[in-house]
Amino acid sequence: MNKRVIYVCIHNSGRSQMAEGFLRHLAGDQFEVASAGIESGKLNPLVVKSMAEVGIDISGHFAKKAQDLIDAGEKFDTVITVCDETNAERCPMFPGRGTNANATRLHWGFPDPSALQGTEEEKLAGIRPIRDAIQAQIEQWLVNPNPSQ
């Protein structure tokens, strides 16, 4: 049985979507992966474009609300928040699988792509380092998935 991982951010419009795409791309045979937002949102088209630049198509993704997944009875082994720490504290508790009452929670804070200002090209240029940092964090976690990170 593959471990179930969910990435959560504010609106499920950027960071969590990128993380979902990277984990699926890098280790999709080892994990069932999902993403969701604390609040409702809409997938950021510039995030889709930045992921396409590295060969990952997330154009079929759509924003999901974390509470809707909980209400549907979804259970995860690991919940990883990718928003700022204050908002991560607002993330609902996901039920764990197996003998775990709650899923393991990790926090990886990344800047919010939707907060970037400027032209489309300037925003895209600002998204690339966020995208690359998310990829690096996931690659590191795959080598050492120690929950204390």
C-alpha cells in the first residue's frame, strides 16, 4: 500500500499544486499524492506555465478545499503545509491511516506566488525560484523522509 501524502497551502493555487506535481513526477510509484487549500481558490496559470518549463504538466489540476477532503473521509499518512507558518496553523487536522490517529504533519514554508507583483514575465521570473525550492525540498525529503525536518 502506497503512502498517502497531501500538500496544503492557502488556496491550492500554486505551492501545493507544484509540490503535488513534483512528488507525482519524482516518486509517483511510491506515493498517492494530493493537494488542497485551507480556503477555496483557483489554479494560477503562471504556476502551470512554470511547471511546464521543467516538463511537468499540471494543467489538468484544479483547486480543492482541504475540509472537503476531510468531510469525504480522505485519510493521509503525511500532511505537508507549504504556506507561511501562521496560515499553516489554520490547516485542519487530517485523520491518519492505520494505527495513527492523525497524519504526520510537516511544514515547509515557501513564498506565495500569488503575492508577486509586476508584469506576467516578472511574476513568472519570481515563481521560478519558488518552484525550484519546492523541487529541492521534495528531493531532499525523498532521500531522508524524517518527520523532524
